[in-house]
Amino acid sequence: MPLTQFELRQLTWRKAQRSMNNGECVEVAPANGKIFVRDSKNPRGPALEYPADAWRNFLIEAKRGHSG
């Protein structure tokens, strides 16, 4: 079952350390073995939900320079 907007707001969200605070960032938050991703300029908007393993694999591939 997806998290409610209230539950999403209670998560500990973070941006990349290299974020330039220009409103073009995403924020991530772990919860229930998943990673939630949202647009930093619309924190009350929808959040995408990924299994933690899928997110970890995405980060590995992104660091290698793969785009898809």
C-alpha cells in the first residue's frame, strides 16, 4: 500500500551534497525497504517509489556513466 501524503511528509528527505539549491533537484528518503524520490520544489507533490535494491543498482550504473 502506498504511503499517504502525511506519511511522506514525515520521512527524512535529503538532497545531494552537491546540490546548487537552484530548485532543479530531487530529494530521496528511505522507508520500509524502499526509496522514495520527489521533486524538491514540490514537496507536497507525488513521490516515486523504488525497491531499495533497484535504487542501489541505479546509483551504481549512474556512477559508471550509464544512462539507461
